[in-house]
Amino acid sequence: MQRTEIEDLGEFGLIRRLTEGTVLRQPSTLMGIGDDAAVINPEGKRVVVSTDMLCEGVHFDLAYVPLKHLGYKSIAVNLSDICAMNAIPSQVTVSIAVSSRFSVEALEELYAGVHKACAVYGVDLVGGDTSSSTSGLMVTVTALGLVDGEAAVARSGAKAGDLLVVSGDLGGAYMGLQVLERERVVFKSAPMAQPDLSGHEGILERQLKPEARTDVVREMADLKLKPTSMIDVSDGLASEVFHLCAASGLGVKVFEEKLPIDPHTYETAREFNLDPTLCVLSGGEDYELLFTVAQDDYEKVRNHPKLSVIGHMVDDPEIKTLITKNGLETPLKAQGWDGIAQSNSEETV
Amino acid sequence: MQRTEIEDLGEFGLIRRLTEGTVLRQPSTLMGIGDDAAVINPEGKRVVVSTDMLCEGVHFDLAYVPLKHLGYKSIAVNLSDICAMNAIPSQVTVSIAVSSRFSVEALEELYAGVHKACAVYGVDLVGGDTSSSTSGLMVTVTALGLVDGEAAVARSGAKAGDLLVVSGDLGGAYMGLQVLERERVVFKSAPMAQPDLSGHEGILERQLKPEARTDVVREMADLKLKPTSMIDVSDGLASEVFHLCAASGLGVKVFEEKLPIDPHTYETAREFNLDPTLCVLSGGEDYELLFTVAQDDYEKVRNHPKLSVIGHMVDDPEIKTLITKNGLETPLKAQGWDGIAQSNSEETV
């Protein structure tokens, strides 16, 4: 495999190489890469802006994440924030800082993932920056989106009685990570062993190649369904529910039996001796949309194949309750990933 | 001096601490920090977007840059890119990755500079991200600006015969860096020596606290002066002139005697045994605006106190000429900082 050093190309050469063949698909993009700034024509719409950073050793480990997937994921997770405002993503800027450990070919892999995600979501890569770093790889993406006049949805608009709804299913990305970590441990103790990932493609894809739910945003617009509040599920369902409650000054009741979990995620959690509900509540990185709708909109969501009504908002902000499958009321908790592992080790001791 | 560890606050706590008291000044900012994304109402204008990264050990050295200045500079240099499109900056997002070497108090210093710059330029801090890094400090800023319908100016619109104009004066930031580096060398060999920076405040400020020329953009709008092409001077005048030439498919003639240089910058260059013209052409980090205007606009620029006409564009893209003070025609060269130091050492050998 060829290895071209970054310094052989220089900064301008590297940018050209990584961005050549960039296609502009958005009518709103008047100017993209190649000037001091990009120019966007929102055509009367409002502009939504979000930024996220992914740092090696903190947000990803290149031992299990292929660079192309990392590029794809860095775009998708940012677009998910745009979706969480009820907006349609339109442009991204991508900035990378890299140490000389990385070859030009490695960065091309990363950008192959960036370009792929741009094509899938129809967004334009319109700018960015490249820099050397003293160690590791860091990717910062800023995503822009467009939304009609009053259609933007904040976290703070929920009302008591509103239904709590989530798209897709949850816990898969977390279980995908568990599978990757198990194989890594096996690999360390027996480097010749073949990784046993077969049968887990679905949850591995949830972890390595998450998707932003632009489809859900579009379908809600078609249904003339405007959520009263919305957030995306990046840190775990419980934690995101708490954000909606805090921003809206409300409490919540969540029903365990309504939580959407894919059968394979469920089985894998069992295989790992983890509580599937805990994986759903605290797993994170699902990038599904969590939102509230007025009760009047129940008919629009009740049988929607991509949506699950999982609870409702209540007046008292002190009440954050999970109603378990056997009818018990327990406090809803946001544990984070460490919490899951710990609860598991306690259970299995 | 108190030292609070970042981990004691956690990510959300840190963001709250760094962004509390953030003031929104722009009518175009509908939602700022605190949701999944910011929401901006461009009110019929076009949106200009630019991103820049500043990495420790690459773009700055904390041995001579106070953190507050770094915060200020990280905003100003991004706003300069917005100005280079003939737009007025309106919002920024700031993302930082930091190692545990930095205390919360140190980051507050950095953000004091960010907030200061936002206040000076009337732009709103509307988002960002914070992350830990395995080493060093990295700051990524995305700046947004607004511009009326057809007013955006690219690098590519110059015509043969257009006048080449630059704002302010050049070379000061480079000479400021030379002074800082000299004192650093002195400090290394005699740590008790007091740094001798007195009398150099002007050029030190050009280096440590550069300003974006929003004032020039506004004054050009008042004069109904629309440049035909524009760029900001970040890498050095010659290099930026080449960018305008390349994007517009033209050549250029630049007159040495017209290059704006502050008397103090001139004297300091002489003191350092450097050619002042070379400092102007290749120094960089001046963040002045370099642009072309039609000859018909000569009256608007000729006596403007902030503008200097330094040359004109020519048809033949092969011609990039510097006409020296004694009337000689020599090829204009972009040497970069290393080039200056080298040319100096050659001269003085």
C-alpha cells in the first residue's frame, strides 16, 4: 500500500486532494470550497448551526473504527443535531488536525467517508481547515441546515400531557460497541484468532455507521406533525429525556414495555449478561430522535412504523418515573456507559 | 491562584461556566447556546460561513501568547475571513479540545478573550463543543456572516486594469513576532532578565491581538464601493496577491513605493537587519483586506485614509511583477516566513 506523507503535499495540496471531486447538490450553496468563506442562500428560510468535535482516544479508537466509517460518522452525528431542530441539513464544514502518523492515503479514506455521507444526505461540503497536530487525529464538523419560518423545534416547548415519542430502536449502538470490545480483548490474548463478528452486522453498523434521521424529519413535515420539543439521542435515552424535562420545566413517565428494542439487540444484551432495558436507557449513540407531541397528534404517531410512543410529560418536575413491565414505578436514572458496566458487574458478582 | 480541574466540573458544567453571561446582540440570532443547534434568521440576506483551527505548537506557542489574547485572536482571524467576502460577521461557534494540563481558570482566560472579541465586533457566541485531548490545546472557530443579495465578493472577479488596494499597513504582525522571539531567546539564556518589549506595543498588538477589518467593509458599503475581488492577508501580501491572480486568471504589477508600512515596523525591521519590503510582502498575519476595484472607483479609494492603491491587474497571467523604488521590474515572490529568515541570513553572511 502506497504511503504519501502529508508534508510532501503541503496544506493547499492536501486540501485539493481531499476535496477534489466535491459535488455541490444544494441549490442553497452559492459558493463552496475555494474562497475565504462559503456563501449560502437560505431563500427565506432560517439557518440552523451545530458543531461537534471527535477526538482520537476520547470519542473513537482507531483500533476498531475504520477511517472511512469515522468520516461518515463525523458527518452523520452532526446532521443528527440539525434534525433535532426539525431542520433539513444542507451544508457541512470539516476541519481536521492530524499528526504525521497519518498518511495522505489514510486521510483520503477518512474523506471517502465524509463524501459518502454528503452524498447519502444530499448535503454539501463547503469548507474546512486542515492542520498538523502534535498527536492524534481530531475532526471538527460544523453542520448547517434550513428550516421554514416557525418550524424549528427547541428542547423547551413540551407541555404537561404531551406524548413522549422516539424514532427507530435503541440500545443497538451500545451493544455493537460491546461486541467490538469483546473481540478486541480476544485479539489481545490471541492475536491469530479471527474476530467473530458474524451475525452482529446490524448492531455493528449502528455503532460504526450511525445515521441521522432526516427521513423522520421529512415524514413529520409530510404529516404536518410539529413536535413540541425535540432532541437527538446521543448520550442515552434517559439522559436526553432529562434534558427535555429540564428545558421544559416538566416531569415524565416512561413505560418500559413501550421502549423500542431490536430483537437482536435484546438477545445480544442477554448474551453479555446485560439488562436490555438498561442498554436502551443508558446506551447512547443511537442518534434517534426523541420528541414530544400534543395529545391531539396521537393518531399521527400511534401506528407510524418508525415511531414509538414511550410515555408522557407530567406537570411536576420532580416526577421522573419508569413504569416497569410488571407495573412497578421506579425512578428513571441516567447512568451513562460506566453505570451499565458497573450494574452488570454487581449483578454478576 | 486557584486551580479547578476540568474533570471536577464535567463537560456540561464546563460549558456552563465558560458560556455563562453570554450576551446575544444580533437580531438575527433567534436561539444561541443550550439546544441541539443555534437558529439564525438571515432576514433575506445571504449567509457566509468560514472555519479555522488554531493548534498549540503549530499556530501558537503559549510561551508567548497569553490565553486571553489567543481567545481574542481565534475569533478575529475567523471574522477576517467573513470580511474578505464583503460580509458583516454575525455569529461564531467555538470548539476546544484540551488536555488535563489546563485548569478551568486557564480556559476562563481563553473565553474571556472570546467574549471580548464578540463584544468588540458585536457577534454572538451561539454554540460549540468542548472535549478532552490527549495533548495540547486546539481551538476551532466557525464564523457566520450576513451579506446583501449580490454584495458577496469572491477572489475570482478581478478584471485587467482593476486597481489593487490594501487596507491599513503591513508587516507589523511579523515584526511583533520577531520581537517576541528575540526576547524568548534572551529569556532562555538569562531567565532573570526582564523582557525588553517597551516601545514595541504597536507591533506586538498586531501579532497578539489582530483585528478583523469590519470597519473597512462598512465604509466600503457607505461609499457604494464594491470590490471586484477580495481576500484577507493571512499568509503574506505576495501569497494573497497570487491567490487573487490565480482565481481571476490575471497577472499583476505591484509598486514597492506604494506598499503601506508603519514607520515603527520599518525601523524595527532595520534594527533586525531585515528588508522592510520583504516583511511587508511575506510577513503574514496582518489580517488586512486586499482587493481589486474598477478604475472608475479610483476617486473613492485614492485619498481614503485606510486604503492604499498598491498596483493593478494585467491581462497576462504570467506577469507578476514588483516595480522597485528605483524603477526596476523584478518578479514578485511569495517566500513565507522561512524565506524571510533565510534571505536575511544570506544577506548578513
